[in-house]
Amino acid sequence: MVEVIPVDANVVVDDEYLLALKNEAGLLAMDVPSSNAVVKTNKQHSAMKLEVDQTNEQLSAAINEIKNRNQQKIDQRKQE
């Protein structure tokens, strides 16, 4: 059980009082993440994410193709 320490204008704040506050400090319910949190996404977000993922895959494939071509050119120059 947590003891509630009242704070008012008549309270003298000394080291002992501050130590008691520190030792009794805690988190509020809103500070602790809920274990049953439900993530909500909308259809527009999902569609945009899918489009971005597809574009990223195309870009990665194009980059890999360019890397392969450049490596082939390097290999050809080494053979000459």
C-alpha cells in the first residue's frame, strides 16, 4: 500500500520529506502500457503500405540488376 503524502503550503520541505517522496514515487495507470492494446489501421494505410513495399521491391531489383551489369563490365575489363 502506498502512503499518500499531502503537499500544501504549510509543509516544510526537507531532505527527509524529499527522500520519502522519492521512495514512494510510482507510475500512474496511464503511464503503464496496456497488455490488451488493439492496433487500429485503416484500409487506406494498408493499401499505401502495400504500394510502397511493391515499389521498394522493384527498386531493389533494379539496383541489383545495375550491380550485376557493373560487375560484368568490371570482370570484362579485367580479362582484357
